[in-house]
Amino acid sequence: MSMQKLLSILWIPYCIYAFVVFVGGLLLVTPGIIIAMLLGQPLGGNLVIHLSRIWSHLWFALIGIWHVNIWEE
């Protein structure tokens, strides 16, 4: 079996897995974001950003995407 054939077979289950993990993470983070929005502008906004960042890092790791943040001055 060629590599292209194998990838085409695994593509659909991987996409379903990535979608399920994305939605599951979204549902887990949503209550925290709603509570953070009630805390007011400076504190709540910063908390929303931190929760979103944690969620995105976990989602990328769980679906096998590795990234590096590059900071330029």
C-alpha cells in the first residue's frame, strides 16, 4: 500500500478527531470565559486571553501540530 493511499484513508478519522477535540475544548473553556467576562475589562479581558492561549496550546499539542513563537524586536 502506498503512502498516499494510507494518508487518504487516515485523513477523515483524523479530521473528525481534530474537530471533536476542538469542540470539547471549546465547551470546557466556555464557562471560564463567561465568568471572566463578568470580572470587568482589565482583569476579565486578560483572563479570557490566557484561557484562550491555554486552550489553543493544548489543542495544537493534541492534534499533533507543533509551533514555535518567534519574537522580533
